[in-house]
Amino acid sequence: MFVFILIFINILFFLLIPYSSYDLFGLNILFFKKDFYWQILSSMFLHANLTHLILNMIVLFQFGLILERKIKSLNFVLLYLLGGIISSILSLFYIYFTYIYFNQTINLVGASSAICVLMGFYAFLDKHSTKGLIIALLLMSFVPLLMGVNIAWYGHIFGFICGYMFAKIKK
């Protein structure tokens, strides 16, 4: 099952890539300034700390197992990677405009955008879960902000919408 491979890769990145290298591999303004194009993919496998990694892997495990069985392994991996890449590209707009207009740098790391793609896809497939998943998405995106936690709420939203649209197109 590919969900276990994705979890393993996330753990491996966390263990092998030092935090000091996150500017190089996280998604940030260097994508534009220095053509660090790999950041679109590498940022999806980095995590800010152990709690971030564990929480993301729990949700990846939950939705990954269900969806991989439902849509088959190859489709699952394509959904996760392609959806994560598209969410990263959309997040780049936010990162760019935040830098240009507010002179703030953002370094986006984490699997949550790609995981939200899975949530959005599942929300379309299971109409009974849609409202609950949207509420969960909003809570996990905005409650931490109210507590002062730096979170990529825009990546979550982009990911969920992307997954929902993929499911709608696939229908």
C-alpha cells in the first residue's frame, strides 16, 4: 500500500534533512529568486517539528487507507502528488504576494496541503461526510491561527478545493 510508502518518505525527510536546510527545500520566495523549482515537491515531505509530522501522518494514514482502497494505488499516488503539487503552486501566489506587499517571508513545509487534497476528494465521494469534513478543514486551518500558531491555512483550502474538483472531474 502506497500510503505506508508516503508515510515512510515523510519520516525519512524529517530524520535526514536538517532544519537549517528548510530554506532550501521548503516552499518560499527563493523559488522565484533563485529558481528553486524542486521546492514545489520537496516542501510536501518536510515538517516543522515532530508534532507537525505526527499529526499529518495520522490524518494521511486515516484518509490514505480509505482512499487507496477506493480508487486503487496508482490513482491514489497520482492524486496525492499531483494535488499536492497544484496546491503548492497555488500557495506560491500567496507566498509571493505576502512577500511583495507585506515584506514577509513564508517558508511552507508539510504534507497537509496534499492531505487536504485527499480530504476534498473523499468529501465529494461521500456526500454524508462533506459538511463534517468542511468543518474539520476550517477548524484545523483557523483555530491554530487564533492560538498564534503559524499555519498554512491557504494550503489547506487550496488542497481541499483541488481534491474536490479532481473528484468532480473524475465523476
